[in-house]
Amino acid sequence: MPVIRTHAMSFDASVPVLVVGAGATGMTAALAAADAGADVMVLERDASPTGTTSMAQGFICAAATRAQKDKGVSDSAEAMFADIMTKTRGQTDERLARSIARESGPTIDWLMADHDFPFDVELAWRTDFGHSVPRLHGLPSRSGTELLGRLIRAGEGRVSLTTNAHVVDVYADDMDRVLGVGLLRPDGTRETIGCAALVLATCGFGANREMVRRFIPEMGDSPYFGHEGDDGEGIQWGMQLGAATADMTAFQGYGALSIESGVLVNYNLIMEGGIQINLKGERFSNELFDISGQSKQVLAQPSGIAWVVYDDRLRQSNLRWPEYQALTKLGMVKSAPDAAGLAQLIGVPATTLQATLAHAIACANGDAEDPFGRDFGRNPPLSSEGPYFAAKVTGALFHTQGGLVVDDTARVMRADGSPMPNLFAGGGTARSISGPGVWGYLPAAGLCMAVTLGRLAGQAAARQA
């Protein structure tokens, strides 16, 4: 993945705006550049664009959108900015946080008004994990696959998407102006493409174990739930060009990944009243304190294993989620008519599980206080009679949150604070708004950064070109 310095380069082809990566960031950037009148090409290393976007639930947090108003939700960019700063303990880039809070809403409205994306606000998430109002926007299927598919279709006829095109070289002059890229085809053929502006949309470095162990050592051996192509190439190219990086220790974790199937266990099961227990049959944390940091709590349990335990009310309310449907079809959900039967199925002490459930019910009824500080009173109590259900989970690394430093137009910045001449980045390639740790992640911030910075990068790259 070298950066090749040159002043005279003859490319096989050239395009004004070149985007590397066909995930949500890349396709949003390409669509925005095309809307601005630029000719744009997207290079995708895989045979079919999928990536981490297709593995996500497809939610995007955004403020002051038309969709929020339609649901009666009052929000503002200032409120979202305040939530970001509170969640990150004031340790994120204030300028970037303001920009994302300000531009996230217009990005959603643009996709809805100009490209017929049927976003609506998911009220089930309420104000959990840092958002002061509901601001998670989803498409009808609640899947990243639909989001990416719609982005690709919106660009048809105006965006040139080239697959099986793995970028392996970046050509730049001594002033750090990117001249173009070299790519490798599956059959070993090499090609070069010149550009006036380059957008890096190659996601983060979660699949690069060497980088994870270097920057996020506590997750160096944890399961990874993301695309195998998220190997940090774009970040490494930027670093070789002299770009600054920040918050490389930050990441999004998840404490409810089904071990055997690799399918997400919907956190709605817990938000609506379910609990997590370890192999001793005991709860071990406030499951609603930090959705990202819960990954470390689960990994710290014996064998890094926990069970999500819930009742039939919660089962029925979560049947609409694609992930829950998949878990059921794959046989990942255990069920029993009572707590003793469930304990035997999942291999935990029956008396302990019965006591754990009884205490959670007492907390929800106001007859006991949770030692971990969870507010059980916001939901109906778990059933005292069953049936009960359980899904076996572990903690996982989902997405790295550090990356190249960008300004409020998604232009990549040097370590001295000056902008790179014609290099832009977004999504996981760019630094996020999560601060330096796992605790700063706001739900749906990943795809928020992807589409918001993607739109800004596409617009700025079109102006550059």
C-alpha cells in the first residue's frame, strides 16, 4: 500500500472525482459529487459492494430532520452537539462535533427529498445511551443492506461504479497533491486512474489485528464483527501522505453478539426489560449504561460469555427485527417454561437464576434497588412465571472510531493543521465524534459519520474538481 511520489505520471484513464470504497460513505460521496455536477468514479475492491454497511442495522442518528417533525420529535443541531459533548466527556473535536450535528439533518433531508429515501424515526430507541431525543433514522427493512442498495440505485446512470478494483498504490507529488491511484484486478492486471480529487472511504481498521493490537490492545483478541476488508488501508495511505490522525484508541463495541451464529442479538430485548447474566447466573452490570462499553463488561465475565434473558412479552415485541428472526431460524434462542428449566438448558445454577430474575422483577416493581444503578421502572417487569428465553452472547469489536483528521468539509488535515491539497475522507477512514475511548460512542453515530462526511466530501471534491 505505498504512496508513490512522482511529478510526471501517465494514467490509463482519468476522472475529476475518484472515490475509493463503495460503502455508505463512498456511495454518499459519489452521489453528492454527481448532484453537484461532477463526473465521479467509485472503486470497490470486492466483486459486489457490501462491506460493513451491509452488516449494520442501517440506523443513522441525525438532528432536526423532516422525519423527526413528522413523528412529533422536537430536536436541534445544538441539542445533538450538546449530547455529543456530554457523551464524550468533552474529549472529542468540538469543531467536528458541531459540523456533524449541523449537517446530519440536512443530509437525511437531502436523501429523502432528492432521492426518495423513506426514512422514519425509530421511537423504540427513545433516549437511550446518550441521545436526549429519538433521532435514529431507519429505512423500512431496518437494514444496512437496504441503505447501501438505495445509495447504489440512486447513483445509477450518473456514478461509475467499478468493482473488483483493489487500490494498492496512491500517486502524489512532493506537495502532497494526489495525482491518482493504481489498482489491482483479481487476474493480476494492474491499472492506473488519475483524478483531480480523491475521497478515501475505505472504512476503519477493525480487521487489521496488528493495528488493533497497537491502538486498541484491550480488544486485540476479541471477536470482530465487521467486514474483512476493513484493514485500515485508507488510514495508512493518509498517514504516509503526512495526514494527522486522532482518537485511534476509540472504538464501537457491542456486548450481545451471538457466539455460534455471528448474528446480533437485538439490544431492544434489554432496553425493553431483559437482562444479561454470566455463567454463574448473576447479573454483572447496568446493561443500559453504555451500549458500546458493555462489550468489555461481557468479555470480562468467565469465558467471555453472557446470556441475554427475557420473557415472552419481549420475544413478541422483537419478532419484527430481521436479526431476531435469523437467530430463531438458526436455533440460537433457548426457551423453557420456567426459570429452573431455562437454567438447566443454558448451564447455570437454577437457584441463582431464579434469585436474579426475582430481584430484577422487584426492582421494576419498586420493591428493590439495583446495585448497578439500572432504572428498571421504565419498562413493565419481566414475567414472574415464564416462559423464559435466552441467547448466548459475547462482547465484540464492531468498528474503530479513530482515523484521519478532517475539517468541516471532510478535507484531510496535516499534523501542522494545514489542509491536504485535494484529499478527502469520511466514515471509518476519518476520525469520528466518539472521543478517545469506547465510552463515547452514540448509537448510530457510525452511519451518521458515513453519510454526513460522505455528503460533505462529495460536495467539496466536486468543487475542487
